[in-house]
Amino acid sequence: MSGGLSRGALKDAFAALDAGKASFTAPSAVKASFAAVVLLLVAACSESEAPRDELQLVENPTAASPASSPESTQAPEGTVLDVDGDVTSVAINQGTLAAAVTDDGEARVLFYRLTQPDAKPERVDVDGPVERLTASGDQFAATLPTENVVLHLTPGGVVGKTSIEGAPTSIAQLDGRSLVGLRKAKAVAVLEHEQLTARTSGELASADQVLVSSRGTPVVLDRLRSALFEVQTDEGDIGLGLRAGQGATNAVTDQYNRVLVVDTREEYLLAFSLDPLVLRQRYPVPGSPYGIDYDARRDLAWVTLTARNEVVAFDVAGGEPEEAARFVTVRQPNAVTTDPTTGTVVVASANGEGIQVIEP
């Protein structure tokens, strides 16, 4: 028992307790002192026995969100593709761009060939808003939290569907299995052949993005606790966790077995090494950074700045990030993706201003 009383105060307190036991006819002042001592002792014990969450600094945390972008004052770089609706996620796979769009309650995924971005895209309607698109083999995986499903898509339509309770948010591949972050279930699901085989859970408040490093280490980003956690799939448990600033929102892995995390609230780019999990770099990125993607061939981390309507590239191969490029974007650039072959950068507007294609 510790926290509010010194050793001497404890000695006096126990003496008062003994006195109280010996006589119930003590003066009122003594009785009052005795009651105060009991309250102090109870408070001290309660404080020491209460569990402490070193990663959660407030009682009711809220996830960080992108800044509301100002009106655009400059024309966006590159080519802008008109889209009816807000783009929630983009991904590129083998020269095909997939863009998840919501508009007046309707949700769909549009598919573009990057060699002909102005051509009419293929359209696949889906049952609810897509939170995140991910390249998966020769297909795309889409998570729909409100519908509790993961879809596998091609430009021709839906080719696979897995129902998973718990609000699936993102998906990553590990040794032929799929790991799916489940926000409401506070867990990571393991899928084999699109069938649920296991769940990994632990000290999570929200499983918002699951990733697998270049050396096969799985981790999960918890936006509510603004923390990064190891995922121990074999043990079915969540392992070590570290704080990721005050408002972590999105992350990517690089080829150096690191996880690059955007801290939107404090405006930093964080680099965590794995095996063991350690924070290695904390680089300031003013402008409310939010979306992030990584070009492995060029060692560039592309980060969107929603408070400035910009996207900036950082060379992350050295001791600390170095700015390599910066472009004006469409308004509300919440999402970004890159073509690993050509280096093409695609930025998406979550405010109805379309899809921007940049050839650096």
C-alpha cells in the first residue's frame, strides 16, 4: 500500500486506530481525526490498487481525425479525375487504380487503368462505405466496417466475401493468411482461404489498422490509445505496445523492418523499428499530416497535409527523413497511394474534388 501517506504518517495512523479500538468515549476531536485517518488509509490503498494504463492518458479518448482543409487557392498538380462523391480510400495493384467512393448513401469502387486514367472507369457497387482498400494478390481487398464484411474485388466485380463480426477495418497478408483488424471487437482476426480460423485479442481499445513488416512481424495500430502493438498470432495474444504520439491515425511499413506512423495531432512522422518494438525517429511535419503511403523502390514516404492541401515526399533511407518533393493537391487529401513500378502518386479528395494523378 502506497501513494498518499509517508512511513511516519502510517505509524501515526495505526496508533490512532489502536486508540480508537481502546476507547469509544474519546473526545469528538479525536473521533474526527480517527475518521479522517481511516479515509486516508482507504484512499491510499485504493490508489495503489487501481490499475494504471500507461498508454492511455485520458479516461475517454477519441481518435484523431484529419483537419478540415481550407478552400484551394492553387491549381492541383498533375491530372485531376472528376468523381461524383467523396473518395475514402485508394490502392494500386499491377497498374490498376482502385478508388472507394461514397455519395448520398451509395458506395462503390471505381477501377482505372493508370496508362489511360481519363478512360471511363469500371464500377463495382458495394453494400456499404469502404474504409480501406488493399492490394491482395491480383485482386483488391476492401473492408466494410458497417457491414461486417471483407470483400475481394476485381474490375469485373466481387469475387469473394467474408463475414466477420466486430467491424473490420484493414487487412494484411502473413504467410498465406490474412490478418484483419476489428475495431469494435478490439481484436485481430486470422483468415485462411477467406475463412475465420482464429482471433488475437488483448489490451486494445480499437484495432484500426493491421500491418505486416518486411520481415513478417505483424503489428496493429490503435487510434484510441494512439499506440502501436505487436500481434502474437501463434499465442492468440496482443504483445508489447508503445505510444505513438498523441493522435496516431495511419501507418505503413518500409523495407527496413520499420513502421512509419503519422501523428496527426502533434504533427510528426514517427518511425518504429521492430524485433524489438522501439521508437527510433520523430520528425516534425507541420500541416496536419494524415494519409501516408510508401514507395519501396525509391524509399519515399508520401504524406498528405490536410491543413495545407499538399502532399510531401520524405526520403526515409537515412538517419532522419529528408524532404524530396512537395505538391499542391485537391482539397481534403485524406488518402494517398503510389505505383511501386512507375512512382506515380495518386491523391484522393474526401470532399468531392476527385482523384489526382501526379507523375513526379
